[in-house]
Amino acid sequence: MKLGPAVAVAALLAVVTACGSGTTAEGGGGGGKVGIDHPRADSDFWNSYIKYVPQMAGELKVDLMPATNSQNDVAKLVNNVQALIGQGAKVIVMAPQDTGAVANTLQQLENKKIPVVTVDTRPDKGKVYMVVRADNRAYGTKACEFLGEKLGGKGKVVQLQGALSSINGRDRSEAFSECMKTKFPGITVFSEPTEWEGSKAASMLQTRLEQNPDIKGIYMHAGGVHLAPTLQVLKQKGLLVPPTDAKHVFVISNDGIPQEFEAIRKGDIDATVSQPADLYAKYALFYAKAAADGKTFKPGPTDHDSTIIQLPNGLEDQLPAPLVTKDNVDDKSLWGNQVK
């Protein structure tokens, strides 16, 4: 799954065509400085991504500026981007958590001819050079199918949603709900928007379990913020028991952090979808460097088990995000097993 930087760059350049106005240089240094804004520092997933960024920048020889962090605040994101531009950024990498509120900023960057690579989230409007993401609708469908089969098509489940202001929250929610309605109509779904906040997830889950003590399944949109509070609530309710116990509540998550893997091994949760934090960092910087060098890409399959798709406002490289259960939780190719 992981490619060496030289191999990855050489292979990807085979599908690259040079823009008429840009350089085609493939050496280090590229066409200018890359500015990057991290979205938050209160999530185990994003903290892992942040650690990968300087490592990947070194491997790919990206001229990376000191990073900013917008702390899940779109106003801070806007200010940080302006500061990066003022410091000479020629390309911006960002991960906007509110995907509808960055349209004006993206328009300003387009006017300045500064390419933008977004990570994990796809802006609703505004031009992007490349979105580095996984298929978030597939996350919701995988979670639905996993819980639907575990519950035998009957019962009640809670969906701890992210923020519905984010395309990720909407994609996961809509796909999960549509799949349940179509494939498992005997299952009742309680959807709770948590805004990607662990405290809200705990409160909402606590209330739902008090009102519906027969809930047998939970889908967490983000293990990085939902895992610890969910396990705490289940423990308080006496429901944190092995899968062999009749009281077990089946839990599936998204992220693929080491803490989720450990919870799967212990039997506290049952599955997660591994978002590739390492590849998010790697290919965000790869595409940023390519943008600085004036290169463009076309829709189609890549050499790294992904597919570039056409969007109304740019392109998206949909990276692989495998389902992880007790059967493959020790797979050493999963980034969550490589974190030290």
C-alpha cells in the first residue's frame, strides 16, 4: 500500500501533463513555497496526519512553510491562509471542516492564481486543484452493511454523525441511512449530529441509551473524537462487554487510529474504516508540489490503488480506505499499526 517516494513520484508523473504556463521541472525545490493549514489538534486522527506532514515533505522535497492550525474555526482558516499568502505561499493545502464556508476564500485564491489542495474534505464550491480524500459514501455503506449483518437486520442503532456542514458528515450520514432503509428496513436508526465533538457524542449517546436500552449498534463517524467518550458511556451502562456476551453493543467507527485497533483487539468495538492519514499527507504534498511545478492531472486510475474523479470544481483522488475487523486488525500495512 505504501510506495517509496521516488517510485510514487515517477509513476504518478506518467499520468501528468504539463500546463502551458508552468514549469515541467521534476527536481527538488519545485515551483515555490507550499503553505499548509491543519484543521485541528484535538483529534487523534488529525494529530497523526500532522506528524506525517514533515516526514512526507522531506521525502518529496517539498518547500513547505511552517504550518498553521485553524482549530476547527473557519474564520481562523481564512486568516491563516491570508497570512501564508503574505509570507509567499504559491500553493495552499487546507482541510476545511465547514465545506460551505470557504467558497469566498477559494475564489480569492483563484483570482491570485494560487492553486489549492484540500485534504479529507471537498469544498462545496470554489475551484480546487486536487481533493485528496477517500470515498466517504463508501464509509457509510460499509458501516451499514457491517451493523446490518451483525444485528440480523433487526433492532436499533445510533449513528453518531460528524458535522452536517461538512461534506464528510453528509456523505457518511446519507449513505448509511439510505443503505439501512434499502437493505435493512427492520433496523431503526437514531442519527445524532455531534459537530465532531466528543462531549456532544457522549451526551447524545447517554440520552439515547436511557430512552432505548435495547440499542444494539453504534456507528461513529470519527473515532478520533468519538471513541473515548463512546467507550466511557458503554462502560457506565455496563455494556462494554465482549462480542460473545448477549449485552454486547456492536460498534463500527471511521479513522483507523491505533486506539481503535486496540479496542478491536480487546473486543470493545468491532470494526473501523481506516482513513489513510499517511497517504493523505503524502499525496496532499505530492499534488501541491505538482501544482507549484505547473502540472495537471486527468481523471482515471492511479498507480496507488485509487481513482481520480472529475468534480464540478476540480479533481478528487479517492484513496483506498479498507474495513478493519478482528480478522485483519494486525495487518502491518495499515498506517495505524505503523505509528510509534
